[in-house]
Amino acid sequence: MPAAIVEAVTFHHTPQKSGLKKCSALTAVHVANALATNSETVPLNQAYLADLGLAGRLEEWQDTAAELAAIA
């Protein structure tokens, strides 16, 4: 299995522990998991997103997730 997939599965709740400093499959899985569950049990790691320079995209992703949930 590709390392990127293993990293995404392993660290999707704790992406900061991965050591990755770029947007990756891990980032996508972490954000998608947090937005899909929309609960405090799976918090979105905003510090991780900020470190990657992606914190400004969060509102856009939340809007997109809400739109997709409405048509599902």
C-alpha cells in the first residue's frame, strides 16, 4: 500500500504527529473526517491547517460540505 495512504489512515485524527509539512492525502482525510462527523469527538486540528497555510480555506470547505450534505 502506498505510504501516503498508510499515513492518512494512521494519522487522520492526529495529523500533527505525522511530521508532514505539506498538503497531502492526510490533510484531505483529516479535514473530510472532521467535517463529515461534525462532532467534538473528531476535532479539526486548526493549528495543523495554519501550519500548512490552509486555515483560510476552512470556511470554503465547510460551505462545500454543507452543500453536498444537503443534496445527499
